[in-house]
Amino acid sequence: MKRSGRWGGEGDKRASTVVTMADVARSAGVSTMTVSNVINGRPRVGAATRERVLAAISDLGYQVNLAARHLRAGRTGVIGLAVPELERPYFAQLAGRLADRFETHGLRIVMERTGASREGELDAVAFSRLRMYDGLILSVVDIDPAELTQIRTDAPVVMIGERALPSRFDHVMMDNVDGARQATAHLLATGARRVAILGGNPDITASMPSLRAEGYAVAHREAGVPVDPELVVRCSFRLQDGSDAIRSLLDRGIGFDAVFALTDVVAIGALRALADAGLRIPDDVQVVGFDDIDEASYLVPSLSSVNPGHEEMADTITSLLIAQINGGPTGDPKELIVPAQLVQRGTTRPAG
Amino acid sequence: MKRSGRWGGEGDKRASTVVTMADVARSAGVSTMTVSNVINGRPRVGAATRERVLAAISDLGYQVNLAARHLRAGRTGVIGLAVPELERPYFAQLAGRLADRFETHGLRIVMERTGASREGELDAVAFSRLRMYDGLILSVVDIDPAELTQIRTDAPVVMIGERALPSRFDHVMMDNVDGARQATAHLLATGARRVAILGGNPDITASMPSLRAEGYAVAHREAGVPVDPELVVRCSFRLQDGSDAIRSLLDRGIGFDAVFALTDVVAIGALRALADAGLRIPDDVQVVGFDDIDEASYLVPSLSSVNPGHEEMADTITSLLIAQINGGPTGDPKELIVPAQLVQRGTTRPAG
DNA sequence: GTGAAAGCGCTAACAA
DNA sequence: TTGTTAGCGCTTTCAC
């Protein structure tokens, strides 16, 4: 043993030393190179030697040090997925889809959170434990568009989630504007005249809330229905925010006959408050969410929602990143918009 | 520049070289040590030198290589959280809580999935990209108890989720048996006589399903109500499994007046199928879940569920792991059971 | 089929 | 205040 491990006490019942390849080599009476060859299943190793090495490995409880391996290899086999919050169902479900796909390429997804803050996001890419990852999938919500252009990195990056930003990065977006337009148009087409819109802050240019609010406005324009600013409720994206938003409208006596929630989570919160107020869904108030999370179709009544193109989104992200990893840039950074599709369920009335 | 980078084409509009500390040192006319000192904000560096180094860094777009740093330091500052599936709300929400806590210790949580398979779990700990992490929080569901004892690692590990397993690892559990007992007892106390139990496979010894099934049996025994094996439905833990389970009972004409779902997700799936069948909740059928995920109190009707002690669980995991990281083992491996508590909501009738 | 040497990029320890 | 040396644990290259 070269040195005592982290818990180096003698008589420690747990493992107590850090075993290196050199230890194994010594114990097996071979060179580290041979140990390396055995571990990596490389061909030209004698059967007897291999046996001895394997015995020594299991004897000493050797484990490769991946930090060293990565330093040498220049790659880690892991893809980072940096999202605002780990607990948002949309991202959790996206992570699952991506993990399935990258697994087939021999890569593992690890998920971390940015806290939806500029600092957290920059941290994920620029100030860069980036070389920990062979690639990064970053959900940008707070980084300034201008800053994006400054970021310097060699590593493969795919951005997701926000609107078209002229940037040097591959970028996959959902069609926020059109999805919101579809949702709102359906509400208006089925008789709603006062559609409340809940979540986020639509005043931040290029943000998801502003894009979805734009689709909301477009639908109103197309239907010739005016938008009442009182129906725009700014709030965050947790369950409670949806409930609070509805309660705030009711308390202030602001009438509405439909709700467009910027995310399904907000919609679920809203449904709770509507039920508490004794309002019937969809007879008194229709509700549409956005994201089409798995839960949407299981709620009672089931939640109408905008499917942002889950499968296509995951496919696109995967192939862009894999292309970067394998081939380098194949021309200009790509910017792709995945079409969204309203899914009508029980919280809305059927179209005319 | 030492060598062309991963995408080394000339005229590439993106960054095209990997810049090392040595490059910066050369460009600034100092040694790598000085660069290192500047980057790490160490004190004894002349102001002028610092300026020159910083200029060179921003000039060349230098970024530290963390693989190298970690190799040197022997630590990474990251804590791995390995869970069966990234999209299960219970784990997503646990991850958020843990991330909050570890952040205050200057550590980041990254989340990866094991696929609930023995292989994935062993991969996370034994076959060891373990030294990628300063510590690992592992949700064990498929590893054989005996295997657990074989695992050799120096790294701090805290196991979560399953029952008491004699092992060399710190281990934090929810009180599966008592939580399930509380849930079932409440159903029986409020008039239910045929309680269906949905999810998992209770035949696997020491598994979460078997423990919760045990609590279910205990409550029946205490109430003097016999258990009908037909009411035990084995299924996985997705939304659809909950719906399918209910449909299967109804199709087979097996009567029941209450449902204990092994997880809230299964409960949500069950509620959907019950609604489809025109059954009223809780009048015709009462429902209780387990996990008390955030969504539970927002459903309509709100879902009664067993809170497995979320905050205490997160606190306990954090302090055990931090203790291991800082101090090594402070005696024998700890095994802690966090008390569970039934939360009564709208899917059950009030007690007494 | 096996090994020796060199070095991935960084930093602790010591020297100047 | 700054630089030199050495080496973290591994793998590539090339010699034997």
C-alpha cells in the first residue's frame, strides 16, 4: 500500500486504503501497463498473466481512478444536463428521455441544477467544469443573450428552451409562440372571452413567458378579442403560484372564463384554487396548460395542454450533440424549432 | 497554442484550440505556478503580474481543466445522487432538497439514474466512477443485500430507501412498514373492508413493496380484518400502472372499497381509472398514496398520502455524508429510520 | 506478449 | 514575489 486512505485508521472495518494500478502491478509482479491492458480488455495479454492480474485486482479491491483516466483520455463519457430546477416535471421527464437516447451511444446523462440564475448557468458552461463533460445540454433562462456570444468553450454544447438567440451554439427550441397561440385560440373558439394568463413575467424580452404571452396576444388578435391587462398574472412556476394567482384574481373580483397557465404545474395549482372556489371545469372555467407532462392525462378532469414535441425535442438534442462530439461543427450552429401541438382533454370544451 | 483542439479546423468560427495553463504562462511571461496562484486567488502575487496573467487568460479564453485539478486534489466537489429513474417525482423532489443543503457546504449535487437495476446500481458504486464524486447517495432497490457487503470503496456513501440491511454503509430509511400501517389503518378505521394494494412486487424480500405490504398486513391484523390475496395487485410504478391495476380489478369483478397505492404516482393513475369507472372518491372508494409528493395536496380531490419525513430525511442524509467526508467514520455505520406520518386529505374520509 | 518512458494539466512543497 | 521540481494515476508509444 502506498499510503493510507482517506479514513486511514488501522483496524477500520471499512476499506481503508486507496489502491492504485501500481499496487496491483507490484502485487501481480507485472508492469502497470499490463494491468491497464487487462482492465481494458486489450488483446495481447497472456492467459496466466491475466489471471494473476485479475486475482491481484480483486484481492486488493482495486478500482480505476477515473479522474486520471479522463485526464489522459481527454473525455469522460458523461453528458451534463443543466436545468433550472431538478424537481420540475418537464425537465425530469426530459432527462429520462435523454438518458434513454444517450445510453445507446454509451454516454451517461447527469443532471444538475442552475437555480435558473445567470450565475448558475454561466457556471455550468463558461466558468466551466465543462471539461468534466463530453457535452453539455443547457437550459438557458437567465443568461443575457449578449453574454451568450461571449462564452468561450470548445466543448459541445446544445442550448434548449428559449427563443431564437443569435449565438454560436446549437439551439433547440419548442415553438412557444405557436403553442401558446393554439392553446389560447382553442379557448376563444370554444366561447371564452376573458382568458387569464398565469405564470412568469412576460415583460422580460425573449423569455419563455414573453413568448407564450405573445402567442396569447396573437390568438386574441386573430379572434378579434381584446386583451385585458388585468388578466395577466405574473407568478413563478410552482404549484402554489398557480393557486395563488387564481385566488388573487378571485379576491380582486376580476372575472374570467378561461385560464391559460404557462406550465402544467401552474395549471395544476390553478385547478386546485378553482375547485376550492366551487367553479366547475370546464363549464364555468376552461383551463389549458403547457408542457404536456405525463401527469396531464391522468388528472381528473384530464388537463388540456400543449405538447412541445417531447420526442422530437429529445431526438434533436441528442443528434445535434452527438454530431458535435463526433464530428465537430458541420457548418454553422443550428437553430431548430420543434413544432408544438395542443392536446385537447377534459379541462376544455371540445372545438365547435 | 500547443495543439489543435477537438474541432481543430482552421477558420472555424468557434473556439478551436485547447488552451492550457502553460499557454497562459508563456503568453504572460510567467510560470504556470503564478498562473495557478492567480486563478485560485492565492495571496502573494504582484498586482502587475496578476493583471498580465488575467489579460492572457481572457485573451486566450483559458479554462481550467477540472479533470487535472481533480486528479491533483483527489476530490471533485461533487456529490452523486443515483436514483432508479430521474422522472419519479419523489426522487426529483428529494434531489431539490438535497441540492439546497449541499450547496451550503460548497458541494454540488448531480443526479444520475440506475434504471433500478442491479447493474446500474453497482455501476454507480463499485464499478466505480466513484472517484468522480466526493460522495455518493445511492437509492438501492435491486442490489442483493449480500452483495452490498462485498462492495469495496473508500468513498463516502449513504444508502437510502430500503429496509434495514446489515451493511457497512450508512443507511437512511423511511419507515415503510409503519407508514403503510398508518395508511391502511386509517382506511379500515373509516369503514373500508376490502382494501386493494397496488404496486411493486411484495414477494421480493426486503424490498420497498414487501415492507409496505407488511404494514398493510399489520393494520389488517390489528383491525381483525382478513387480507384477500386477490386485492394485491403487482405492478410497476408509473401512472399507467396505477390505472391498469384498477381496470384489472374492475374487469375481474373483484370488489374493493379502498385503495392503498404504494406510491403517489400509482395513486394518481388509480384515481384516473376510478373516475373513468364512475366511482366517487372517497364515497365509493377511498384512496391513499405514499410519498406525499408536492402534487398530492393540489389534486382534486387532494390525495391523502404518507409523508415519509422529507425534511428530516434530507437533513439526515446530508449530515451523515458530510460527516463521512470530513471526518471519516465516527464509529459503526449508522442506520437511521425516519418516522413517517399519514397526511389525511380529500381522498379519504375523516377519522372517527 | 510485456515493459520503460513520457506526459495528460494541474498544484504542493520547497527554493531562489 | 516568483520559479523549479516532482508527481497525482493513468495510457500512448515504442522498444524489447
